[in-house]
Amino acid sequence: MTSTPHQQARKAVHLGCAAAAGYAVLKAAWALGSTVGVRADAATWDDFLAGFGGPMIALWGTVLLALFASAILQSLVRPWGRRVPWRLRASLAWLGFAIMTPLGLLSLGHTLSAALAGKPFPLLAPAIYTWVYGCFLVLGLAFAITAWRTRNPEEASFSPSRPCHSTRFAAPLTDRQENR
């Protein structure tokens, strides 16, 4: 059974949103006071966060960015995304790919090589670095796959995950679809 480009894009969106959610959950947990994966003492951790603008920006700001990334992905495959010009949504997705994929790939490679070499990780556990950069890599690839598979927006068959009684977003049937 083959899948259509739109179905492939939706699967990529689900993976990308899961990666963004995984990243956001970790950052939200830290913002709420959890120290999961944090190896540094409280003073060092607070100094680290202060270097990025404090917990409000370093933690909650990145949670909002992860939610924004999910919204960009969803806008490419959901009917409500048609309200925003496709070129803008696709440009944001390609920008997300250009930023997140190299960052995730290079940082993940660096983390894994440092862990295999036995270098110390004084601030966070290696598993946390691996998790975060793995999320970045998956999110970046999801941006690219979704933007590529939805590059012909007029051919997209926006089918909601639940049956919809409204015909507001329904596309007219073509002769080919009527004969099925």
C-alpha cells in the first residue's frame, strides 16, 4: 500500500510535533523546578540560566518556540493553515530545517563522541544532551519532509482526522474522484 504525499507529510508532522513536545516538556519541567538530568549544583545552574536571560527566557521562551514550531508544521497539513499564504508557511518550515537539522546533527555527533571518549559533562547528563539534540534533528527533518511533500498545495487533500460536517474547507470533487 502506497501513501500519498499528503499522508507522508502528516506522518512527518506527527513526528515533528512529538519531537517538539519532548523538548518542550523537558524545558517546562526545568522551569517548574525539576532538576531531571541536571548534574550541576543550584548556583551553577542558576548562573547558566542567567547567561541566557534567566529562566523566563531560557526555559519558557524555548517552550513557546517549540509550540510555534508545531504550529508551523500543522499549518502545512491542516485546513486552517490555508489562511496563511503557503509561501510564508513553507519558508518558515525550510528555515526551521536549515537551523534545526545542522544544529541537531552536529551537536548530537559532538555529544556522542565526547561521551564515547569519556569526557566529563559537568552541567547536564549526556542522555539529556542526546535527547535535546535528537529532538532538534527529528524536528528539522520533519520541517523539510513536510515542506517538500506539500509543495503543491492545490493538490493537497486536506482530510481532517475526524469526520467534519462542515463543507467550508471541502474541495470540489473532480471527475476522477466521483468515479471511485
